[in-house]
Amino acid sequence: MSLLNISKRVSPLLMGLFIAAPLHAQLPERFQEYPLATRSTDGEFVAPMFNGWVTNEDGSTTLIFGFANRNRTTDMDIPVGPNNKLEPAQFQGAQATHFPVYNRGGFVGIQERGAFGVTVPADMAGTEVVWTLTSGGNTWSVPGRATSAAYELSAGESASGSLRPAIRFSEDGEESVDSVGIYAERKTVSVGESLTLSAMIQDRGNRDGYEGVDPYYALGTYWVMHQGPAKPEIETPEIRGRTRAKEIDGSLTTNDWSEVSTQVSFPEPGDYIIRLRVDNFEAPDSQFDNVCCWSNAYFPVTVNP
């Protein structure tokens, strides 16, 4: 695929489609590092992935990135620097440095989609943003380009009126409705101390006139470390919309803002960023496989000894 100017011949975007080869040991040594080989519990690589692009009303372009950790059980951490970089340098720092293991099954498989996004201003139209990761003895680079219609995503309504959920840190504050997200004010805490992170969320769906479609759906939340030196303890990292819907008798009749929160504690000092993903996966026209519909928000935290 021409869009994927990968530094090796095998595309990371196909990572979730490969099935472990039982005859791995019989492969020539030069082929055993490639995705057709059996995945190990650790020592594998993380592949950067380009998930798509969105044209914004102001003429800017949003490029959306994810990743695939090929380890079967071991999360990986690659700090921002020569082994984890975005180019041009002005976009450096937005990328993930913590790469959990995912086993979602189906087409998505081991992929994490939409972990972050970058916005290319209108006066830089056509600029290619390249994410490079070095791990497990491999270096992979993937370009984000707003050139292929096959990778163009819509910021508008989905087939039954779903839109990306909204996230705010206060009722009248800045709003996130995309993967680029918004950043909260930095918080400071000590090692081992519990910290409360909270946000306001809203289902923005416009489903009037769609037969058999509920007007509003319970939103799901997912809290995960985006950057940091050591994995924190996150209380209830994921709540699926279905679970929350059952708690309120299985139906929603309003799209009022609601507050979500979690408790986080950190094992080591340093600078961290916690990502909140808010999704609308219970709606019939929204699912993770199709890169729809969720939004991100980020919480920077400084942890003192």
C-alpha cells in the first residue's frame, strides 16, 4: 500500500491479521522477526500505525495515530526521544510512550487506535507527519498523510446520527470532540498518594428521525497511562457503555452532561499523562473497528517523591 512508507517491507497495519505460524522454527532465520512468526511473551516490537485523517472547517488537517504491541503479555515503554519521535519536530511530545498489550480479537486484534492525533495547520497543508518507533531490535516509521481518500475519516454524523462524544473539564470549559483532545491543568501529587481525575462527558448524537434508534446512549470510559516512567494504579480503568446503561434501567432520555472520575496512584516520581477515552460504542453506527466514535482528553500529572 503506497500510503505506508514503512522502513521494513511488512506493513504494521496488517499486524492484527496475521496468525501465528506453527512452523515458526522452520522459517529461515532472516524471516523469523517478521509478523508471520509466532509472537513471544516479551522482547517483541511496537509498530506505529496511521489510522486516518480528518479535514477541519478551518482548513487544518487532523492526523490520527495508533499502535500495535506485538508482545503477548508484556506492556512496553519507549520514552520520547530518538527511539520514539514525531517529525517535523514541532509535533514531538503528542505521541504515546506507554504501549499496553491488547487482545481484542476480530479485525482490530492487537491494535490500539486513535491513541493520539496531531493537527496540521492550514498553512502547512500537505505536510507529512512521521512517527518512528525503535524497539525489539526493529525500527518502524509510518507517515501520516492527508492524501488517500481510503484513509479519510468524517467528523460529521454517522449512519444513524452518532457523533464523537464531548469531553470538558468544567461545564463551560474547552471541549474535546476528537482524538487530538484537550489537556487539563497539570496536577501535582506524591508517590503512593491517591489522586482524583474527573471530567464532564456528553453524548452528542443527533438521532431524530432514525427508526428503531435510541436518541441517546450510555457512554463508555477508558483511562490509561499515555506517558510516564512507571505504570500507575488506576481504579476501574474501563467502564463499557452497556454496563452503565444497565445501572440506569437500560435507557437514556437526555444528553445532559455527566461527570466521570477515577482514582490514580503512582509508584515512581516523574511526569505522567493519563488519557481518558470516551466512546459511544453502544450506538448501532459506532464501533472501534471503524475508528468511530470516541474522543480523547489528557491529564498531565507531576509526581514528587
